[in-house]
Amino acid sequence: VLFLQIVHILNMTSAKIVSFLLHPEESLHSLQNRIEFETGISTGNQELLLETGICLDPRKPASQCVIDGVRGWDSYMVYLFDKSRTVYDGPFACRSLSDCVNYIVQDSKIQLPIPQLRKVWAEAVHYVIGLKEDYSRLFQGQRAAMLSLLRYNANLIKMKTNMVSASQQLKAKLEFFHQSIRLDLERYSDQMAYGISSEKMLKAWKEMEEKASQCAQAEDIGYLDEQIMALHTEIVELQKSPYARRQGEVMESLEQRAIDLYKQLKTRPPDHAYSDSTDMVKIIVQTVQSQDRVLKELFGHLSKLLGCKQKIIDLLPEIEVALNNIKEADNSVMQMQGKRQREIWHLLKIACTQSSSRSLVSSSLEGTASTPAATWLPQSSSGNTAPHPLSSLAAPEDGENFADMIRENVNYLELFSSILQEVRQEQNSMMVS
């Protein structure tokens, strides 16, 4: 018997405890099916929390519900919540009275013998203690819900930090992109008159600028930030609320009064004495009323906790979407920046090719210009007398040199044409890309 594993489930929707004997190596899913049969809460809507607010891991066996030691054998609770509900309708009906206790409650002035009254009052004290323990268990379930909410809030804060960081990085990259593309467009416009021009590339750059402006929408996370801040404020208020702390002082004092009253009765001699139960019934009634009050406050606070937790659950997917949008916009900006830089380097390559071709043509023209000058120079005579005008005409042997010069110029012209054709092809390929 000592090695049996029993799990006690406190159903927070009904304030009732259900207990299960765990089978060896039973899975958590199997236990949840048994819980569904007993409580009517489907497995998909079950949230099982430990006292620390940690949700049970479905990958681990059901024995994770039970801790080692004497305390875990009989008093350790697992708290069951219905995820489909955020409003709990407590307080619930308190535990039922036994027949003998109900007898004195119906007529507190009835006289009973001391021995019989001791038995009745013992059950009455047990009933008062049970009311206080019921509240303590439910308060512990509320505390587990608060700890679970704080875990969700910690995850929300982490995601918010990542989102804000990604948004700031995107904002910085967009500012850099806009400044650089404006400078590129200005410099491109300045050189269009005497340099390289491509209407298709210019249009693509302007489209990049417009697309970057659209990407700026992804960095706008103000609406999410406002919701997160409102949730943080709400959670802080819930933590500061007096209902977040134990409210059972009145019930504890009533419990002690009932115990003291029973001890006084035990000291009375049992011989032929009678007494009524007026004082004990007053304590019972006050304890029931106190439990109704504190349970009403407890379940009202619990509903606020669960409502706040549901807001976080609904907000997490929106933050995921915002993060994905920021990442996509960031990738798009970096791709546009890389593409524009490749186009700039392509322009530089074309400009360098044109510059080298011009240098080659100019050098060839200088070489051809010196050849005819030497050919057409007049032959100086041995004397100082001026040459005859007809002596500068080409002699028959000079015709061969003139024909060679023409052929050389034709070759240079063909080379220059091929260079220009290559430059046009490179420009066309850049426009297509």
C-alpha cells in the first residue's frame, strides 16, 4: 500500500477533489482521459498545474503529479483548470453537514447530555477545520494560477524585447538605405549627361525606394507595445490586490475558537449534565458566512487572473506575426541594398571599359597623325634656298607609304567599332538585369 501512487486533482471549476490511483508507467494522456470521464472537461481544455504554476509535461509519465515523501503521499494537489473558461462562478456550495451537526444547527438550544455533546461538537470542530482547509486548497490553486500567469508574462516580456530590438534594427537599416539611395540617385542624375544612362535601372532604383517605404510599416509596433504595457499594468495591479493574499484569518480564528470551546466541554464532568450548542452553532454559521465571502473574492480574483492570461495567449501569435514581418522586411531591404551595390559596380566596370577604349583610340589617332606629317614634310636641300613648291608633291615611291597608312587606319577603325559594340552589349545586359 505504501508504494501505491495516488494523485489528487482539485477541480477549480467545481471546487471538488477527485483522486486517481496511478498505474505503473501510465502516460499523462491516459490520466487526462480518466479526468475527462470524471469531470466532463475534455483533454484539450484541461490545464493541470502544479503548486509552482508549472504545467504538466505531456511527454512525461503521469507520475510527475506525485512528489516523493510523506507529504506527497496524501496531501499534494494538482490543480485542474478549464481553458475554455475564463470566468469562474464561485463561491460554490460548502461541504455538507453530518446528520448530528445538522441536528444542532437546526435547533441550537436543544439540551444534550455531555457525552453525546462531545461527539457532536467533535464533528462540528472537524467541519469548521474542513471549511478552512477547503479555502486554503482553493487559495493555493489561485496562487498556482498567478504563478502560471507570471510565467506567461515572462515569455511575453522576452518576445517583446526581441520584437523591439528587431524593429529598431530595421528602422536603422531603412534610414541608411534611404540616405544611400538618395545619394546614389543624385550622383546618377549628375553623370547622366556625359556618362552612362539606363532608364530601366533608374526606374528599378525608384521602385526600391518606394518598396523600402512600404517596409517601414513592419517596424510600426506601437499598437502591440500599448497592449503589452496595458497587460503589464493589469498584472501588477493583480499582484498588489489584497485578494492575491490569503484572506483566511477570520476562519482561522473561528477554528481556534471552536477548538477551545470543545476543550472546555471536555473538562466538564459527564455525570447527568446537559448543555445546549448555541456557542458552537454560532461559530459554524460565522465560518460558513466567512467562507462564502472569501470564496467570492477568491473566484473573482481568479477570473481576472485567467482573463489576463487569455489576453497574453491571444497576443503571443500577433507578436509572432509582427516578428516575421520585421524579418521579411529586413531581408528585403538587405537584398535591395545588395542588388543596387552590384549594379553600381557594374556601372563602374562599364565606365572603366569606355575610358580604356577612349585612351586606346586617342593613342592610335596620335600615332597615325605623326605618320602623314612625316610623309608630307618637304625634303630640305643642301643649300639655304627655299624648295620648289612642286618638290613637296608625292613621288612615285611615296604612294606605297600612303597606302600602308590607310590600311592601318582602317584596322584601327574596325578595332574601335568592336570595342563600342562590346560596351553596348554590356549596357543592354545591365538594363535587362
